[in-house]
Amino acid sequence: MMEPFTYTLESLKNENSEFIYVGNHEMLESDVELVNACVAKSCKDLEEKSPKVGDSVNYTSQDGTFYKAAHIDGIENDIAVICLEPFIPFVFYNDGKLEFYRCSGGPFVQVPLKDLNRKGTTLKKFRVFSEHTFTKAHSAIEFTGYATEWVYREPNPFFGDFSTELYDRITFMRVGKNEWNIRMSRPIDMPADNIPIMKWLEELHGTVFGNFQTDSLVTAFVYKVHDSLIPLKMWNQLDLPVTYRKVNGPTSVPVMLEVNDKTKTIMVYRYKNC
């Protein structure tokens, strides 16, 4: 069995600036004892073999959206109710058991328990109400506990194995003959005006689903992009392909691209922001 870590008064204070500075509450040793009981119980509950309320799910939707920390909010008739983007869930420690309030967030989906595949264990944020400030504002204490982690992918995916777990997604919706409304799973700098869309996607090592000539909706999955602002002297020493991006406005700036096919990432180096 895994040994649970324990909080001290000081370490618990370090995770709870809202409780101390916004709520202006005093943290007591009784709060530490309550949190450590919750942590220990969450660790012991890892021994359970079936999905349970409070567990985490790596959830991939049919359209390729990846939710790393979906939350099992309820179980009924062997069906798990899962919140895909939850706020930190509230727990309470009752007679040696760890129980959960219904979480906030969304959207919510339902998945048969038999379709959840166990991945392992993970650390997870929880909140518990302090017993001596329960009726006051900002009385929740945040802590890190344990949870079993599961994996689920919705059947019949639109884009095969592509998802936002490993890739960034760019969706193009036609609003005119040569005009597009562009949505991204994460912000990516747009290309200079003289760089065509397909050239831009090629630089991003994109895989395109659809046809820009005939379709009203086109989706592309590209390598995950990371930006790095560096001194000009360092930038001049790089031996990498140069292209141009709009960073903070209509003016294009030169950038260099460092591609890592193993991690499916692209580091974009630049020496100025505009």
C-alpha cells in the first residue's frame, strides 16, 4: 500500500492563501488533522478496483477534445456521471469515510463503468470546509490528495487518433469565399499576410481534415506550439528555418522554428514582440 504524505501547519498554509488572506481565517491544528485524515483515506481508497466518485478520467471526446482531469461526480446503475471540466471538488470526512458534494463545472456526460480503463493513480486537488469557519466566506481549505485515474475515448472519433492531448487543433469555419473564422484549442500566432494558410499549416506540421476549396468547415491538428522570446544575439546564433508571424498586432515579426517530431512540439523563437 502507498504511504500517504502528511501536511504540517506550515505546508497547509502555503496552499491556502485565499483561506488566510481573503477570508482572514486562522488555520488551526484541527484543520491539519482533518486534511491529513482526508489525504490518508484518499490514499487507502486507491486499493479499490472499480471506478468510484472522486476518481479522475483522461477523457477524449468524439471531436478530439482531450480533458486531462475529468471528475467522476456520481455513479448509478453502473453508469458514471463525469464532469469534464470540474471546479475543485469539495469533500467531507464522515465517520472514517470520504464523501463528496456534487461538483460544479461542466459539461456532464455518462459512461458505463465497464468502458473505463484503469491507467494508474494521480495527485488531485480537493477542498474541505474548516470545522471552525464553516458558516463564513472563503472557509474552504484546499489540499492535494490521491485519486485513481481512468481512460475513456468516445467511440467513432471524427479524426481517428488525433486529439488535443498531443496536438493543437485549429478549426476553420467559412464566412466568405476566402474568409474564415478561426478557432484554436490553444493560442497560436497567425502567419504573415503573404504566407498562405496551407504553408502555415505545413510549417506547423499539420494534418488537415477537409478541403479549403470546397468545404465550409476544415479542421487541422498541428504540433503543439511553444513561444520563446530571446535576445537578438542568441537568435542570430540559431541555425533554424526563418518565417514570419503576427505576434501582437498586424505587423509581422521574424521567427525561427525548432521542430521536435518525437514530442510533436514546435519551439518558436523570436527576439521582439512587435
